[in-house]
Amino acid sequence: MEIHRAGKRPTKQAPAENFTGVVLQDPVVVGKSPSRMRATNVHFTPGARTAWHSHPVGQVLYAVSGVGRVQLEGEPVQILHPGDTALIPPNTRHWHGAAPDMLFTHLAMSEINDKGEGTAWFEHVSDADYGKKPAPVA
Ligand code: MN
């Protein structure tokens, strides 16, 4: 059995090419074939977020701490609180990140497709799109 011990894999800063603001990533797993699993614990500073992107077989976001935001293109911005799980459908443009005034950490889980393809990245999320009033929490 492999155990990746805490503290043995350095935290990485997410690339400015695909993120706005300071975003820190702790790797959880990059599965070895036949596994297609990918999981990362992602820490967003206030106002930080991903660029618009999509995942070939979707993504699951599990909110760990703080207050977050997530939006599927064409739908309202949604608030995420610790314990919430957001299901991102396959090949659907979306973004996720922190609230404007709060840290946010989520566990991001996805799988590559049968061609080995992962995340497709698009343009950054504008301040205007990021700042839209989120939907009330049901
Ligand atoms: Mn995503």
C-alpha cells in the first residue's frame, strides 16, 4: 500500500493562466490506470476563482471550509458552505472560487475520459460576472 504522508508533497500555487487571485492546491491523488480519479484540495483566498473551464466527465466539489461560489454558465451564481456538494455536469462551462470576503477550501474530484483528457480551460471570469448577486441558499 502507498501512503502519501501529510507534508511530504508541497502545496502549489495555481497558475495565473487559469486562475484569478491567489489559489493554493494540495494534491490528494492522481490515480494510476485503470483509475481515472483526480482529487485536489483547493484553497481560494477571498475573491480568488478559477477561469471558465469544463471537465469531460464532470466534477464533484465538496466544500470543506469557508464560503464559496460556483456558477454554471447561464445559471445564477450559487453559494457553497462547508458540507455542501456541487455536481458539475460533463462538458459544461463553469467556474468556482471563494466569496469576495472569505477564504474557501473545497475538495475537487473528477475523472479523465477514455482518451485521457482532463480539464479544458477558457477565459478568466470577469469581475462583473464574479460580482453578480448569488442566488439565495435554499
Ligand atoms: Mn471545475
